[in-house]
Amino acid sequence: MKVLRRRILKENVQFLTEVIDKMAKNGVIREDVIEEVYWTLKKLLKDSCEGELIEAFEEIVMIRSKLGKDVEPERHLEKAKVSLSKFLEGG
């Protein structure tokens, strides 16, 4: 059961990594997608407290708080993607 849970977690993280990568590369930050990434990461955090997931979660929180203001959300997306990639490499 633990192996199955870990595989599902990795699949979810892989999907989020791809979504974040596309937004970062396209330079199009969609608020609805950020919301979905936020809630997905929050659920994953409840199920598993992994350091890289927490870092990615924090970066998405930064984007949510800054949307509509003068910031570079692409930078936060890149940091979140790197954290998720590190999680995938380590597990």
C-alpha cells in the first residue's frame, strides 16, 4: 500500500512539474491553473510532509499573493519546478 501511495504521489508531482514548466516557458500565468496547483500541493502536503513539496508549495503561495502586482511569477514557477524535480529525483 505504501508503494502504491508513493507511486501516485510521484505521478501527481510529475504532472504538476509539467504544468509549471509549461507556464514558465510560455510566460502565461493563469490564475485558475495556479489555484489548482496550489490546492493539489496543499493536499499532497497533508498526505506527506516532504521538504521539496513544501518549498514548491511556498513558491506557489508567493505567486498567489503577488498575482496582479509587479512581480516576476515566472521566477517563482521556475523555483517550484526545480523543487518538484528534486523531489522526483530523490524518491
